[in-house]
Amino acid sequence: MDAISYERAGDVAGAVRAAQQPGAVFIGGGTNLLDLMKGGVARPMRLIDITHISGLDTVTTLPDGGIRLGALVRNSDAANHALVREQYPLLSQAFLAGASSQLRNMATVGGNLLQRTRCGYFYDTAFTQCNKRMPGSGCAALDGHNRTHAILGASPQCIAVNPSDMSVALAALDAVVRVSGPAGERTIAFADFHRLPGDRPDVDTTLQPGELITAVDLPPPLFSANSHYLKVRDRASYAFALVSVAAALQMDGGRVKTARIALGGVAHKPWRASVAEQMLNGQPLTQATLSNAAAAALREARPQHDNRFKVQLAQRAIVRAVNQAAGRAGGVA
Amino acid sequence: MSSHNESQDPGDVPAAIPTQPSRRRFLQSAAAAATVGAAPHLRAQTQTPTAPPAQVQQAVPSRPVTLTVNGRAYTLQLEPRVTLLDALREYAGLMGTKKGCDRGQCGACTVLADGRRINSCLTLAVMHEGENITTVEGLATNGVLSPIQRAFIEHDAFQCGYCTPGQLCSATALLNEFRNGTASTVTADVRSRPAQLSDDEIRERMSGNICRCGAYANIVAAVRAVHEGGGPVSGNDNPNA
């Protein structure tokens, strides 16, 4: 790891000010950043430790009935907070599906939003081609091992996927990201926070330079009775998703009033399956309706040579997750 | 600079590290902490980066960092980039905590920070001033092994033992977490407290600790035994876990 300078920020304004120094980045839990620094992928010169800023590590209720997760709430604390478990069990499940107990005790909500891809060609600097790490160098994954890569929304420049479980649930729940920066405070709708790669795969999010995530707001809980987070991975625990599904339903008897479906492990950002949602909204939840919706969600899929299996896997995962959310056991599409 | 030169490692330099005995002995007894500061980074500085930033700092001065480990204060002279793991092993001389992957994938480096289990390899020592760190050396109380330590012996929950310090710290936290009602990804419904600490729950909650010898069945048995036995988990029982 390169030599680094270190300073503790006392408050948000101080952190934002400190981040304007050359080569400065924020450090929260550090679980991704230090890993990237050890590998020579991230090479900051100065770390601004935000973990001692007070007021950002709490979960609070909002006047509209939603909740605010401070950016420094640790993933384990968010997962186990009574309000999250009771009112947003989908989010609790997603947190608990990620990483290990040790890492969840360290990783923060804000840091989880900024997790970088786990694409091996991005992570290993021995590979000279990676447009995300070195813009313009090419994408080694296109002709390489791409079993874990994107099937939706990729570009010729990058087929990496976002690794976060938390973010998949936040996408389904229409969360809002609150940030503070040199130009003041602003909010970013969750759908607009992460980017598709396009021709700038080196840029993961729409955060502006120097902006600090301060909180994530959740709208009032509409889906606490009927939601499910399903994660499909190569081993039973402590692995990134091949495919994951956050399914949230408002049911009216056997009819779907509102459906929310987001996919993980398939794209450069959490992928809202809006077409599938529209096909379920207002409809009786039959297996035929659900199968058709799942198929529609993957209609635009463009798999790579190693990950064609993901197209069917994602459809089946949608069916299973929605059935689970509805309180049914059914699985196969 | 309190008493960190008094090694808690009872043995002499083990033969298992033949290439580094002088360095290890030196680190454990070093009184000139500033000199220690230069040693561990030689390897890191010789790595060739493929994407150098505009400027690379050749060195950042070390500074005194006070860590409370197993109830004792250690004032160490550290560069900011020193991880908690390296601070414990290479500077404080506490070799119980092990370096496995050094990338947050194996759990060998697990310690407790204010009672919460963390991977000490993926955090900087300087970020932990003011916290109470517990390593495997701190699980026993006045020479009496903690219940989970005794259970690991009784249930033969290790072979080579390299992952064991991390497994022990992790299991200690697991038992406290479960008593506090935390859910896991195998908990049937996160809206309720998990009913019992099933073997599936133990396996899931211990999944951050890899055992290359494959002693998992006996590790699960040891954790189950302590849980079913009730009583305090360790002398460092912490409500925050």
C-alpha cells in the first residue's frame, strides 16, 4: 500500500472541505477501499476519516412515516434495527445476505453504496485492459472469464456488475440518497444514483467530486407484509450474487396492487424490472402472469459466452422471489 | 510507549518462522519505536503499480497511536497506512491474531472492537484509538480459558490451528449477538427473533471464518455446546456485540 496521509473529520462541513485537497478520499468502514488500496487499484494520497462525525450513525423516523439511515450506520446495525426489521424486512434481508458478520460490522450504508465491482480484471492490476480502472485500455472480460458478468445494460466498454445486495433492495424501495458537497446539499433518487457504464465505465455513480453521502431516506413502508430478497450464489454464504432479486408487493387478496422488482448481479447498477412490474400491477398473481412477467424482464438480456445461464436463472429467481413475497412456496418458471 | 515491549507470547522465537526470527525478536523487544516504523513496509514499497497517481508520497511520518488491547494501553509509533492487524502483530507483539488472506476473505484476523467482531486486516489502526480491542490473547480471564476456548479443545475444533484465534473471537461475538436477538440470512423471518441457534444458524454466522483443514463440524459442535450450556461467553462479555 502506498504511503497515505490521514485526518479525522469532525463534521460534515469539515469533511467536505478536507476532501478538496489533492488525492483525498473519504474512508468509512474501509472494507472495500483498503482492499482496493492493497491491490494497487485505488491509490489515494490522503484519507479523510468520516467515522467520527456525530449524527450520521443513527436510524430515525421521518415525518412522512419513512425512515432515515445515516450514512455511517454499520450494515449489521441497519440490518438489525427494529424499524428496519419490522417495517423494511426486505432491506434487512438484503443486508444480511451480504458479506460476513465481521464485514457487516465494519461496512457502512454510505460505503456500501460506493462498492466497486468485483470483476477480476478490474481487481487485478496484472491485467492491462480495464476501462474502469484505466479508461481507454479495453475490457479484458469481453474475451475472458465472464461467468459473473452483466447480461443487462452493459456496453462494449464494460460488462462489470455492481456487487451490492443492499442497493438492490434500496432500488426496489425507491430510496433517496442525501449528499453534501462543496455546492451544498442535494438529494438523488435511487434510480439516478448508480450509472450504466456507457462510454464512461470508470464512473460508477452520479456523485460529484467532493460530495459526501450523509443519509439514505426510505419512503413510508408499503411492502412490509409482502417482500422477499432472494440471493443465488455459488456457495451458501459469504459470496457475491450470481443473480439476486428484491421483490416487494402490495397485495389485494390474490391480486397484485403494486409490484416492485429489482435485480442484482446482472448489470452495472441495481436493475429495476419495470416492465415486469407493470405486467403484474393490477393482475391476479397466477403462475402464467408471473412467468410472462419474468420472461419480459429478461427480454433485453445480452449474455456473454460464459453467463448464458444467468438469463434463465434470473427469470426463475424472479418467480421464486415474487412467490415468496406473496407468501407462496412456488418456484420454477 | 507503555509496556508494549513486554511480549505476551510466552515462548521464545518459534522455529516455524526460520527466515524472520531476528526481525520478530527485534519487534517484540523494540524500545525505539520510531525505528520499528520503517520495517514492515519494505515489501509494499517495492510493488510496481500499474496505474500510478499524479503523485505518490514516498513516506508519511509515523505518529503515536494509543490502542487499548485486552485492557492494556499500547502507544505505538505508526504510519497511517498500518492496519490494525499489522499493528497488533508487528508493533504490539501480539502474535495470536493471524494474517491469512489479508484481504477480508478468510477471517483469520478477526478481533473484537468494543465487543464487535471485525476483520483487523481491512481497517487502519489509527481509526481505532479510544476503542477496546480484544484479541485471542484476551479471551481467557486470569489464565482460565473462556467457555468457547474450552469447548474448542473438548470438541477437537481445529487441526493446524491457524484459523483458530479468529474462529474463537468470531464465535465469542456470535454467542453474544444471538443472545441479543440478531437475525441472520437463514433466519426464517427477520421480523421476529430467531427461535433457536440451529446448526444452520451457526454455520451461517461463522461463514466469515474459513478453516482450510475443514474442522467445521467440530467448530459447530463447540459453538452449540457453549450456547446450550448458557453462562457467560467470556470475561469480556460486551453488550454492544
